[in-house]
Amino acid sequence: MSSPEETRLLAMSDDDYMNEEQLAFFRQQLLSERAQIEAHLREIRTNMASHERDSDELDQAAFEEELRLQLRQADRETRLIANIDSAIRRIDAGDYGYCIETGEPIGIPRLLLRPTAKLTLEAKERQEQREHHYRKMRGESA
């Protein structure tokens, strides 16, 4: 379900694409998402630091597995922060909302789903096809 702000953005004409209101909305979305991720990363660090070494091998193994999963999540979230920062720099530069490959508008619906998007859906599909082809070619030559 869309918020009133999202509904308003979607109702705007193509001529209004990436106007001040839209840019301010996406900047706030990105900053809010960044703050949530940073809070979660702090929570992970606190959990890791507060763990006491347990003499029970089973408990220790369970903790280490949980730690491994948390570190993977933290790595993904750290990369997402970099993408958020990149999107905010694109807002500042006036490039936000436009495909870095084609220069075409990415579109409000796609940006609402993925505010860090750098590519139009079509360009992203082409990129994924190229990556799949490259992985397939590397697999055959290995």
C-alpha cells in the first residue's frame, strides 16, 4: 500500500520528473534507510562484543554460526550504505533518477521500490544477462 507521499509522486506528470519535491522525498527515504542500517550494525557490534566465551562447545558452535550469519548480513548492509551514499551524491549532483548507462529516467515506481537504483529496468536486465553469460563462459573454460 502506498503512502500519500508516494501516491502524490506517482501522480505527477513526466514533466515534473526529479523536481525538488521528488528529490527531497528520495533524499529523506535514503537518509532514513541509512540510519536504520547504521542502528542495526551498532546492534550487531554490541552483540558480538558482549558475548562471553562459553565453555559448552555446542553453545559456542551455535554462537559462531550466528556470528557468521550476522557478519554476512553486516557485509551486505555495509555495501548498501555505500550505495545509499552514492545515491545521495547523485541527488546532490543532479543525476539522481537517471540511468547511469543510458541517461534515461529510471522512473518513480522503480525508485520507490529501490531508491538506490542506478539503472533502468531494461539496462539492469541487460547487465544481468551479460553477467550470466560471463559466468557461463568462465564455467566452461574452467
